[in-house]
Amino acid sequence: MSLKIRLLDAYLKYYMHIRNPHKLSDRSWCEEVQNLHYIRTKEKENSQV
């Protein structure tokens, strides 16, 4: 579980440019992960067109 959180934190830093994702509230962190998932999904869809 800890590894998944660290990986998601790294994704938030890299893709969303959030410097300290561990400082976000739990709700904000989850919202940013959902935003990242949505963006990456749309990018994948658009690259397959």
C-alpha cells in the first residue's frame, strides 16, 4: 500500500506539478489523483484516434 501511495505522489509531482503532495488534505489528494486519472485517460483516448 505504501508503495502505491509513493508512486501516486511521484505522479502528482511529475504530471500535476504539485511540489508536496503529502501536505495535501486527504480529500484534496484524492481529488488530484482523480484529476490526473481523467487527464491521462483523455490523453490516451486522443492518441488512439
